[in-house]
Amino acid sequence: MKIKKSTYIIYIILVLLPLAVTAAVMPYLEKTIPTHYGVNFQADGFGSKTTLFILPAATFIMGALMFGIAKLMSLFETNGNSNERVVMICGLVVVALFNAMTYYFLYAAYIPVYDLSEMPLNIDSFIFFVLGIGLIIIGNIMPKTRKNSLVGLRTKWSMKNDVTWKKSQLFGGICLMLTGIAFVIMSIIGVALYWYLAILLIDVVICVLYSYMVAKKYS
């Protein structure tokens, strides 16, 4: 299926919007703002408001990188463009996450906020809620990924043949969606950061083990 023109338009908007919004808000900010927060959510570093351009710049770089990878994938596809579409959607998720983080810290600088615990949304919960939605989307499209050397659940076992690849991508996609759902729920009820990391680690271990078992069965 051909990638819709509207997808490219949305992608470009999300890549450039943080730069435009940050530039528009810049005249209304104090010259010196909180630039770093400690583990206790208290501001412990201050600097020029121009440091707020770091996240928009990172958004642009990541967006350009993902777009480049998508186009690179299209060069190696001889039957359709499923891998290019998968990378583009992954890119959309990544730049959407960077957009959310940009606006969060722009708001914190505009107030300004010296204690992130006073924000309407906890920073960890906010980031992992958005990330959870992204993982659900990526997990849903992961089974559509064709065998390649860049994206997907890639282990030496999943790469054995087409059967091990397809089964590994399907299983990995389901695991990613479950992890995404878990992240969304955990961000709503509020849990410690290490729980997110533990869930993500378990996901990776289970997926790798599954690809190993599938390879043993179908190699």
C-alpha cells in the first residue's frame, strides 16, 4: 500500500512545529529559566531560555533520521513498501513524543515551575503515557514488517528464515502492545520509574527467548 501524501504532511508538521512554537513563545519567557531538575523534581540548574531549543532541534534530527531510514528501506523492498510504512509510523510516534516533551517544558518555563511535582501532570507519567500509546501503535504494525536488517524483532534466530521472522514479529508486536497498555495504566495510577524499566526488560527477554524457541522448531 502506497504511503499517503497526508502522512508525509503530518510528519513534516510534527518535525517542524516544536521549532516554530518555541520561537513564538521565546519573547514571553524570562531570560533565565530552570534548565535541569533533580530526582526530587526540584530545579537545580538554571540557564538561558535559548536552551529550550535543544528538544526542538532533537526532534528535527530524529525526524530527519527516521525519514532517511524509511527511504533507505524503500530501496531494498522489491515487493511493496511495508517496511517503509512501518518506519514512517515509528518516526511519527518518536516525533510525537518529542513534541509532547517540548510543550511540557515550554509550559514549565513559561510559568515558570521550580518544582515539577507542582505540574498538573507528573513528568514520568506524562512521558510513559505518550510512550505507551506509541508502543501500542508500533506493536500493531510490527507484524507487517518484512525481513530486513534494520527494523523489527531482529535476533540471529528470528532471521533464520521467513517463518521464524513472521512468527517473531507477530509475537513481538503483541508483546509491545501489551507493554504499551501496561504503560498507559501504570502512568494513570502512578508508579515508580523502575516498574516501567522492569516491564520493558521483561518484554525484551521474553521476545528474544520466543525467537530462539521458534528457530529451534522451524530451522
